[in-house]
Amino acid sequence: MEALELVLFLLSIVAASSILDRFLPGLSLPIVQIALGAIIAAFFALPASEGIDTELLLILFIAPLHFNESRHADSGALWANRWAIASLAVGLVVAIVICVGATLHALLPMVPLAAAFALGAAMGSTDAVAVTSLSKDYRFSRHHKTLLEGEAFFNDVTGTVIFKCAIGVAATGALSLTHAGEEFAMDLFGGMIGGAIMGAIAWALLEGIKRIGADSPTLHVTLELLLPFVIYLISKQIHIGAVIAVVSAGLVMSIFPHRHTAASARQKLQSRGVWVTLEFILNGIIFVVLGMQLPRLLHPVAESGLADPLGLILVIFIVTLVLEGVRFVWILVMDMIHSKSEGHAVSDCFKAKSLKGTLAMAFAGPKGGITLSLMLTIPFTLAGGEVFQYRETLISIASGVILLTLLLANFGVSLLTVHKHAAKKRTDQVDAEIRMIERTIASIEADAHFTGNVQFEPVDDDRYADAIEGIDEPATIIVMKRYADQLDDLIGAASKDTAKRVRGIIGHINELYDRVDDIAVEVKSFDEEDEDDADDAGHCASNGSGGSSDPAINTSSSDPSRLTAHFRKIRAIYEGVEDVQSQALARQLEIIKQMRASGELDAEQAKELRDEVYIEQLTL
């Protein structure tokens, strides 16, 4: 029962954090969730604040999130940058282990060197959840974005193996390089190969179910949700890298061909909706639980023999500075190599804009759940039975570094790069988008008699006929109004000539839309008049004065046949709007294609506009 209460409590906190995030625009959602977790842990004693099962963290949270991200990763870009990703996943991790470990041992000589290296190894793993959030929200270069994704997928192995070796040396005093090499090979290469095989089997299973006609969207999504857990557990049983296996399986499944049919499109749409919700919940729980661990920073100082909390905080700041410095220098060297291979001058990497991008890339590697889960596996006792007295100190330092790196990722990246939603389009791009919308509106007008098929027809009541005379295609006008609203949003960033022309178009469409709106008002007023007339007649009849005794007079407030005809027309307009909108979106795709071919739209803007149309089509 306690576990159920904890789950419901965590879900409530995640939902509350999303609402609170709307009122704190300067903070990213992970920071808000961590803060809420820390506040809750400071005032309430909860199981999650006392400690977390690291294996449970990996299988319940990391495995499904890695699996879903790898399925949507650009496998071609990852392969093209494989050596750079390997450099970050192996070389950078080793450099961080040496520099951070040596720095910590110099600052706190009482901490064994092997234990200090273990802390450095835990710092080598970036938080894939936070990295994914940053890459989606902020504009990194295509090269840097690919490196961030690849690093988050694969650097866990190197850091984990080195961490286990270093802790083993600290606990027993023995080191086996042969055993370490074998473990690294089984984790990395065994995980990649084993995951690829299991991914191929999973793809064949899903395709086989489709071919025999036993598939359904619900079954498909259920199997997708099960796959990362099954792959992870099998990998643990055969002693290969479980997280790497999950990533490899997802990549393989994304490479294999998939049939594109109406049924598969519905499955994909339903699957994406489920995974988006699941990602939101799992990400939120990870950061809330992470926040619940941070109050540990305040408690173990006295227990570990470090009576000076300020001294520990200074150590945390210095370790974080070294960590980010090593990462910045490593990425800068990689950028220089990449620039040279692309035929550009190496000096370009030292320009202000390039340096800002490199520094943002350095800050975009925060530490999180993997780092904390590794630190919590540090044993309480050494091989001889004595207590490992520096365990809590190392966990405290790790917690502080995690918090600082997340803060740097939140505030540093936002200062150095542009948020995707805040990125302003150039005037020529806005003008091009406006021309695309204008042509779409023109195509809607041209097709007014071929789409929708909704026209106001004469009715028996003369008052209705007078009100609707002159409006031929209200569904067309309603859809045109939607595009006019888009023009209104863009007009502020357009050139003067374009803005002047567009204002005339918007005014004309608004006039047409007002006429449609007037019809609705008049029809409503007619209904009210009929109701008043009927009420008066009923009142007279009930008083027995001046009224007919015919019971038909007060059976209804208006003519049922006329009311039914009215609702039928409203229904027909609604269906006509969907028809016109569908045709307009199809025409919009053709116009984007034509403008891309003529050079009016560049490739990136054309892709963005197409994606927006696809989303509207799916919504429709």
C-alpha cells in the first residue's frame, strides 16, 4: 500500500510541477521538479528520499527512455559521426576520470585516490533525459546535436566500467586490468551486438504479427512498451551491457523497413501519444526522486569527518569547474578537427559565435540519475570489514555537482543559444511563408465550388432566405479565416510592402467572415422571436383570453421541421469545413514543394512548414 501511495504522490508532484513551470519561465521543467523533490524531502519522510534501488532506477526509467529516443534518433548521422561520438564516450570520460579524480584527491588527501577516480568515473556519464530535453528546446548545430545524442547513448558504459574498477580497488586494494577489459568489451560490444540481434528479432515479431492479421494499435503499443524491459532483463541474464543493448535494439528497429499503410499510420499516431505521455511521467519522476536525494548534501558532513560545510561546498564548486573545463577543452579540440576536415579554417572555431556554441555544448552535458545511481552503489564497508568512512562524503560531492551541472545547463545554455520557440525568423523567411499562405488562400477560393459542397439553400421562411442571400460557401470562408489569422500572426515580422498587401487580404477575409457571423446572429434572433411568440400564445391560451384552444399551439416553441432543417445546415457546414480544410492542407503541401523547387524556400524552412502541415493533417 505504501508503494502505491508513493507512486500516486510522485505522479501528483509531476503534474503539479508542470503547472508550476508555466509561472516560472526562467526555469526548465527538470529544475522545477528537482526543487519540488528537495522541498518535499526536507519536510516529509518518504521512502524515495531515504534511498533508491539503483537497478530499479535503470530498468524502470532509463531503459524505456533510452529505447524510445534511440528509435527516433538519426542513425545515419550517428554513424557518420561515429568516431567523434566514440571520442566523447571513451576519450572524454577517461580524461574526466583523471582530472576530476586528481583534483579531488589534491583537495581532500584523506580520500583514497581510487575512490576519487570512482567519483570522476561517475561524472563521466551525462544525463540522457536532460540532454534530450535541451536538444529539443534549444538550437544547437546539427553536428553538435548529433554528438550530444550519441554521447548520452554510449558514455554510460565507459563510466560504469571504470567506476566498478576504481571502487573495487578502493574496497579490496586489487586491480585486474584483464577483468576490466573483458567487462568493458562485454558491456560495450556485447551490448551492441546482443541488442542488435534482439532488435532484429523484435522487428521480425512485430512484422509477423502484422502479416497474419493479428495486429491492432493497442497490441502494437503494448508490445512496444514491453520490449525495453524484456531486452534489458535478457541482457542482464547473459551479462552484456543492458543499457547499450536497449539503445542498439532501438536503433536497429528504426533502420529496418516498415510498411506504410493507413493502419500503420494510426498505430504510429497512437504509439507516439502513449510514449509522449510515458516520457513526461518517467522524466518527471526521475527528477523529483533526484531532488529527494539532494538533502543528503546537508547531513553527512559531520559523519564523514569533514566538519566544515563551507569547505565541502568549495570542493563541489572546484570539481564542477574542472569537470566543465575539461569538457570544454575536449569539445573545442574536436570542433577544430571537424572544421579542418570540412575544409574550413581552424581559426573559425575561435570566433565568438563558435566559442559560444562550444561552451553551450560543454554545459549541455549535465549529470543526473546514472551518476547518482552509481554513487549509491559504493559499499558501506571495505574488504577487511572496516567502515568506508568517505562514502557519504563522495555522495554529497556528487549530489552537489549534479545540482550545479543541471543549473549550468538550465541557465548557461539559455544564455549561449536560442530557444527554438524564441528564435526569430528572418524577414525574407517570413515573407516567403506569407506568400505560401496567400497562395493557399487563393487555392481555397478557386476551389470554393468544388470543396465542402455547403451552400445556403432557400427555405420556406422568407426571413431566413433574406438573411442568407449572397453567401455561397460559408465553409470556405471559415477556413480562409483560419489562414488569415496565421497571416495576422506573421505580419509584425514581415517587410513593409508585404505587410501592406497582407492587411488588405486580412481585411477582405474578415468582412466575409463577419457576414457569416451575422447570419448566425440573425438565425439565433429568429429562433428567439419564435420562442417569444409561442410563449405569448401559450400565456393567452392558459388565461383563456384571445387565444386558440388548439393544443398544437403550445406543444413547442418553434416549428420542429424548421428547427431540424437549421441544425442540418449547421451540421453540413461543420462537415464542409473539415472537407475544405483537408483539401487546403493538401494544396499547401504542393505549394511548399513548388516554392522549394523555385528557391523561394530553403530546405530547412520547407521542412518545418511541411512538418506543421503533417501535424495539422494528423489532428484533422
